[in-house]
Amino acid sequence: MPEESRSFQRAGMTVRVFPDAGAASRAAADRIASTIRAASPGHRAILGMATGATPQKVYSHLASLHAAGGLSFRDAVTYNLDEYYPIQPLDPKSYRCYMHRHFFSLVDLPPQQGHVLDGTVPEGFVAAHCAEFERWIEADGGLDLQLLGIGRNGHIGFNEPSELTVAEALALPTRLIELHPLTREDAAREFGGVDKVIPRALTLGVRAILSARSILMLATGAHKAEAVAAALAGQMRASLPASLLQAAGERVTWLVDEAAASGVS
Ligand code: F6R
């Protein structure tokens, strides 16, 4: 078991603090592995996946478990949180490509069981595609586990800060959104400049994220400390989407390293 420094409760959620990003990522991979192992022939493991810098170590750990013969994804089904829009699946900056690079090509997940929102759907069909994506998840029995990262502005998936009421924010469906300026700034390196970042994306809505039976929020690094501290303190607010995780209470576990936990009082 990874070495945990400490754990405590905040707003009904569990917060586990690890000495470094590697240990926190191994804990996330271990939770995903246990979810897969707990699945039965009648119930495949339905996993919500994230992209970005944070989960890369999670995927490499899962790939190592698979390579060592200890874990098969044959009976798992994955649904990714988000995708740029519009984007071609073979564009190296697409999240479909990211998943291929970091996960799909390294494990035995059957290709038809790895779902990523489609960045090529014509704009007139986007709403129908997003609604269909949610229906696929429901038809599979709902997400057993949703892996999340946190944006520096507190976004989850690409549910960006807004001025909605909490009730409205909790009900947000899967949809096309405009990226927040800070999110574009953070993506600039990947795209070779902030002006080159694709400004819109498809994202799983807050409602679908919060419906997962278990939610793992992985946050590592000092640049996440402010957003982590703010999401764990005070009331839920749409201006800080990660605070909305409080609505899922005991189904939520935060896995953070010491640097990301440094602002939590
Ligand atoms: C990615 C996603 C985003 C990221 C967040 C943190 O699928 O949904 O919410 O988790 O932007 O990104 P990194 O890990 O790159 O700091």
C-alpha cells in the first residue's frame, strides 16, 4: 500500500495526503485496480477517466500492473471526461490521442469499450451527441468510479467557474463549453501558444460526474494548493466547481500530495 502521510474529513469528504505525487498517483491506480477486480461477469467496471498532466502517473502504474500480468481491462469500460472541440481524433493534442498514448495502447481494453466524446460531430449534432454519451453511461449501469483532476481555477472536467446558482451548477449536463482564460493559459504549452489553444471543448456535466458511485480527485503540486484549499473550505459555489463535489459527500476521496495540501487548514 502507498505510504499515506495523514487523512481527514472535510465537508463529508475524505482527504488523503501523500508525501509526493507518485504515492498519490499509485493510490489512485490501486483504487481503479480494486474497482476492476471487484467487478463480476454480470457487472463490468465502468470507469470515468481524466486527461492532463496529473493522471499520467496513474496510467503508467495501471500499465505496469497490466504488463506484470496482474490486471486485465478486458471487462472494463471507460468514459473520458472531455475533449476539445472541434478536433480530429488523430490530432496529437486530442484527448482521444492522449488516451491512446498513455493508456489504451498499453493495456488490453477492447477498443470499442474506451469512449471519448467526439470532437468531429457537426455543431448541430453536438447536443444530441452529449445526451447520447450520458445515455451510454446510464445504459452501462452508471460510473463505478470517476477519476478527476482540478484546474487552477477549480474546474472539474471542463465545467468552468460560472455565476450560476448552486442548484443550476449541480444540474449542468454534458455539453459544449468555452474554456476559461486560465484553462487556455494552462493548455498553451501543449498547443504552442495561448492563441493556438482550441477555445471550446465538450465536457461531461457536473450532474453526471456527481452521479458516480465513487469519485477520486487527484491533485498534486503547489500550483493546485489554492484551488484545493478553496474547494474543501466553505460552501459549495458555482464560481469554484470543485466545491460542488461536497454534494457527493462520502462518495468523494481527495488524493493529494503535501504540496497540493499545503493551503488546507
Ligand atoms: C482533464 C480534465 C481537467 C484536468 C485539469 C487539471 O480531462 O478534465 O479538469 O483534470 O485541468 O489538469 P492537469 O492535470 O494538467 O493539471
